[in-house]
Amino acid sequence: MLARVRARRLLGLLAPLLVLACGEAGEPGAALPATPAKPAEARPAASTSEPKRTQRPLPSFEGVTLEGEKVSGASLLGKRALLFLFNPEVPDAVTAAKAISPLSRLRGSQNFEIVGVAAGSDRKTLESFVKAQGIDYRVIDDPSGTIARKLGLPVPVALIGADAEGGVTFGLGQFPKDGPDPVGSIEGYVRQALRLPEVRRGVDTALGERPVAPTFGAERLEGGPRFDLASLRGKPVVLIFFLHTCPHCHHELEFLKAELPKIPENVRPVLIGVSVLDHVSSVKATLAEDGLDFFPVLLDSDYSIRTAYGAMAGVPETFLIDREGRIVARMNGWGQPQDEPLLRMRLAKLAGTPIPMLLSSNGYSGNEFCAVCHEGPAETWSLTAHAGAFATLVRHGADKDSECVGCHVVGWGKPGGYTISPPTPHLENVGCENCHGRGGPHQSPGFVAGGDFAPACATCHNEQHSLGFDYASFVPKVGCRSIAKLAELPRAEKERILESLGRPREPILGNANASFMGSEACRSCHAAEYATWAGGAHARSIASLEKKEKAADPGCLRCHVTGFGRPGGFPKDGTIAAHPDLARVGCEDCHGPGSEHVAEGASRRGTIVSLGDKCKSCAILQVCGTCHDDANDPGFRFEVEKKIEAQAHGTIEAGTGRPKSPGAALRRLPAATPESEATRDPKGVIERVFRLAGAPSRAAGPGSAAVFGRAASDVPLGR
């Protein structure tokens, strides 16, 4: 599989940029002895204690928008947020506003907020700026700069990100002015940091694509004949974009200096460097001083090489190019413990030498290691919902919720498995080791007993979290062998598959042989529940259609009647007058057809779908989402718990099986940071990191953007 290592650290926007520190994780190495088979757990257990926060909280603030609405930091909890603080009279404000503009359209589908905070200007100037930039998000008018001072910002324009719990995650305090597309570079950076869908620039290596590496000519740092990449066709190439003052770049170059000579000379990949700064004397001196002047370095004064490769998101950026001139791997950044063994395996494959098995010796390795040898399965895995499992948590603001994380990551609760803090992004999503065990058959040969994956699936796909799951019919949709041919599909077909993921399945409720009976059949035994339902909007669902003169429209009736077009349900050619009991969203729309439940002598258990013990955002959303989708009820999926609470009529707390207590159903969101705590250090993390970012350092060359954020491994690329 062409595996692009996801950006696991806050790298810069346009080189030269400040590159932040790296996270921590276990050191991959030799394989552990085989792990014996053991029964699958019912479900990855939630942590008994809340993970320690790694982010400082965003200081509390409050302001009034141009429309007169009050907005506070506390009101943003539950969603990711991007704060755009700016003086409308400063040129950088225009650059930042243009970069944010395309992101604003994603707020609904990606469930995040953008709030502008304007300071240092008059209202008329601000209103003109908002109109000129086409800003459609809320903007607080803060002419005296109270909020900016509270945040301790030393710059007139800044972008600050916060997670759903109100923790500061990233920020930019200066903005690039050079390069072919500064606005696009800022946009790309923010997309990565907020984990929004990427806009592919340059060579596109997603979904297993192996594009031909763009050929180019360039001047050499040392002078002499002009370099031509085409001259290396037939040889494997390692192409690295680097900044001579970046410590991460130095560490990767030191690794390559030591590792490449171990490969036989006749198959050894050729290392070519592209300096993102054309300060010839400075680059020469630094590389010579650190003993890194062992490879040819090219200059890219006009950004043409970086533009062709799309290498504008940070350094180091490394491309592995095979003998046929195709890009077979792409890596962003350096510094995680898995980087060295992973690149060592990839270099061996690129050279055609035996690939060492460098799986983690003390934990889980992640899909990228598997993909080095198992290309096909890794490619097709990327076309399944498993590959986007963690992104669903991010969109729902639940990526730090220990009740949810376990079924969306690798190795939750196990030694060397995924942890919220410190973050382990290489173990995000439901990966190879969820189904095949830690290290697969190499380290866990007995994990899949007799080739039966059902126990592994059942750890998460159970009655509480996955309605209508049937192992026999579902495993062919995700099994490595059964979907192998998907890798051969054209790119457009693969993208269509991705677009279809996450859509609710129909039908998912009840026995396929059961028929609908109507809500009146439920009334005699469930009088209290019936009364609650009868007073709600579902019981009057036809009224909204009649108001719009759509009561005879089959496309609309499908979601406004009981069991449309199904046995015993509202007939496709039926009339409201002829089927009054079915002409509403009834009990069976949520609980499944009830004929077997109400039949004489029937078992009351197992013949109807009980929702009281189901997870709202997993299982119950599958039911509601068949009609409350983005086309008909935008944003419903992100407010499902609150919406369901308004309709709830049972006595069991969803997802727990315990008796419901008053007000307990709403998910607990983090409380707003107390004023005393939030302002105790008003110039804390934000001003400090801006100050550090602006200080002279080898990591940040001239013109660096001020960048701050959480540990470098904390911000993977968004999907």
C-alpha cells in the first residue's frame, strides 16, 4: 500500500517554519514471543479515571457579536473551535480571512465553530472588512482589545484552535508572505490541525495511488551541472525536503546517513535533498558543521519543486520513488519512535532487499507497519468505515471520551495500545491488529482461532452499540480477502465508496419476517410510553407535510408514516384517511415491526427492539439517522443525545441498562473554566508560546511563522 504517514506533529506552514517537539511512545523493535489466544472481551473497557489533560484550557472570555449575540468560551464547549483574532486594518487579517473562508462551509458537516474577534479598529471599518471578505461566521466586536489582552496575544492577527473540551490545541501568530500560495498553505495547515478533510495539492498519494513522481531540473547547492531527476530513472530515490535549521530534519538525515550505507551499493537508493531556503552559504555551513554534507542538495528558489510535490505543509517531507519513477511512500515529519523502524522497512522494500520485521516489542505497531508487506489489504482497508472510525469521534467531540474511544482505536486498555494522553495517533482507527491481534499472526498466531473473526468483531459490534449487525453478512464487506478486488477500482469508484460510508442501513430493526401493527397495538401494555409519544411531534408528523402540501408525496411520506411500503406498514399507494394509525411516525419506526411481539403467546423478550440499553450516538443514531440525515435535518447527528432526550419515554438509561435518573441522559460536557482559574495566568500558555515561537532559534529560520500548539504528535492530518 502506498502509505502516507499521517502528519503527527505540528509542523510549519511554509518553510522556513518553527517545528515543534515530538510526542512519546514505546520503541518499536524486535517482535515479542507469540501471544497465546484468549477469549475476546465483551468490549474494550473504559478507563476508570479521566485521562490527564495535555492542553492548557483556553482562558474564559465573553463578547458581543456584530448582530448583538453574546458569545463566550463556555458556549463553544462540545465542539472544536477556531478563534480568528484580528485587527481589520492589518494586511495579515486579509490573508487569514481568505484562508478560513473555504473552511467556513464545513462547519455543519464537520461540527466545529469559527468565531472572529476584532480589535483595534472602529465598527464601520470592521463591518466593511466582514462584508469585503464574505465572512459568514460570528464576529465579536472588541474594539478595546479586552479579549486579546485576556488571551495574552502579542500579535495583531492570530488563529487559535481549541478542542471540544476547551483545551488550546494549536495557533498561528505570523503568516507567510512568500511562496506561490500563502493562503492555501495556511488553509492546509488549519485543516490538518482541526482534522478537516484535506484538499490535495501536488501529487496525490491517497487511496493507494502510486503517481509518477514529477520530474524537474534544479540548481545544485554546490554549483556545477544542473540536476535532472529523470537521469535517475531505473534507480530508487529518496527525495527529502528539509530546512537546514530544523532539528527534526537533522535527525532524519542522521538516520539516513547511518542507514543507507547498510544497503548494498548496487541497489542502494539515491538520496536527494531539496533545501526550502536558498541561503546558500548558511545551508552549506550548517550542514558541514553538523556532518550532514554527504548528499546532493538542490535549490528551489521559485517553489516549483515543492509545488509539484505538494510539499508545503512542513518539514521534513520525504518521498520514496521506485525504479519506475513512481512514488510508493510519503512521510511527514520525524521524531516518533516508530519513524526509524518504519523507514528502515520501507527502504529495504524500495531497494528490493529482505524486509526486516520491526514490529513494536512492547505494544501495538499500527497499520503502517503492516502495509509495508501487505499492500493490498491495507489499500482496501482504507475504503472501509474502519479507516475513518476515529474521525467520527473527532466530529462528535468524543475523541477524549474514554467511554467511546475504545471501539475506534487499536489496543485500547492494553499494554502499548492507544492512549488519550500521551496521544498515540498511529493507533487511531480500527486497524489490522483489532482483527488479527497485536502484530498479527507474527506476534499473536492464536488470536484468530480457526479463522473465525466473530469474537473480535463482537467486542464492539454488540447489541448496545451496533443495531442489526450480522457477522455472516457484514464480514464480506470488510474482510481482507473478500474485498481485495476493490484495490483495482478506478479512483472515482473508490471515492464513491468513501462517500457512501456512514449512511444508515435500511431496514436495521426487528425480525425480517415480522409485520407492522400500528401504535395502537402498543397502547394497552405501554400506556405511559404511548401518552408521552402521543404528545410529541412524531405523532403529528403528517401535519408538517400537509402544511407544505406534501402529504401525498411518497418521497416525503417515507419518513412521516409507520413502515412505509413494508409488510403491514403504510402502503406505498395508501391514503392518510384509510390508514390513520399508520399515518404518523409510530412506535415501530423506532422499535421495529411488532407482529411477533404482540402475537398470542409470543415471547415479549427478543421480539421487539429495546432502546433503553443502547448507546445513543452509536446505535440509536442508526435508527434516527435514516430520516434525520444531513439533507433533511442538518446537524442532527451531532445533537442526537439532546434530541433523543426530548423524545425519550423509557425507564432505562441508554447504554447502561441502569434505571434512569432525572436529567441523567444528557451527556456531561466539561464545565466552563472558573474565572479565577482561567485568569490566574492570563499570559500563560498563549503568550509564552508566541514569545518562544518568535525567539531566534535554529529551528526557525528568517521569516518563520509563529506557531504554537500541543505536543507535536498531537495533531494528525485530518481525513
